Amino acid sequence: MLLRQVRSRLGRRGIFLLILGVGKTCWGVSFLVDPPDSAGLQLLTSMCRLEHWAWLWIICGLATLVSAFLRIGRDRWGYVAALIPPTVWAVAYLAAVITGDYSRGGFVALWYLTSHVGVIMWAATVPEYSVPPTPRRARKSEGA
């Protein structure tokens, strides 16, 4: 019953933002708990440690999560916040390919741009309720 109430309160867009927010926050926390190898992220690690970049994921994830509970129209900032970390990561991996630091970076960047950025941009355009129109009954011919 509680799940049904939350679902009706959030709607489709809110549920998507909630899932994204939790995922991005967890991803950021994972960088703090057990920092991964920074291969391909030299652009970012030249500015500060990877653990500091984790906070980008966490803050944007929390902003996305909070936006899930806002009215439609005001939730757009959640989609903007959700776009920031994967876009930054994609740019870093593309830079690594260009500089020759990480040849696999092009594939990783493309993955971030499609499965993260692309999906978020598509979801941001989906209306809360998009029900297809009911088919009209075939009209009887005038002679029948």
C-alpha cells in the first residue's frame, strides 16, 4: 500500500529520477569506499583526486533524488543534475583517447553518452502521461 502511494505521488518521471538519484549516489559512494583504478580519467585526476570527484556523483545524485519529489516542470533540474557526472566522465575518457593515454576510452565515452546521457535526455522529454489515443470505431457506410 505504501509503495502504491509513493508510486502515484512520484509518477513515471519521478520514479525514473528516484532510480537515477539512488544509482548515482551509490556510484559516488563506491569511489569513496573503494576507489577504482583511474585509467582513462587523467584529465580529472590532474585537477584533484578521484575521491573528490566522487562528490560530484554524490551531490548530483542527491539533487536528482530530491527532484523526484518535485512537481512536473520543476523536476527538470533533476535531469540536469543527472546529466552532469556522466557527461564529465565521457569528456575525460574522450580526452584520454585523444592524448593516447587510454585507447579503450572511446568505447567507455560512447557508453556513457548513450546509456547515460542519451537515456536521461530521452526520459526528460517523456510526458508524465502519454496514453495513446483510443482507436475510433470504423464508421458504418452510409448505405447500411
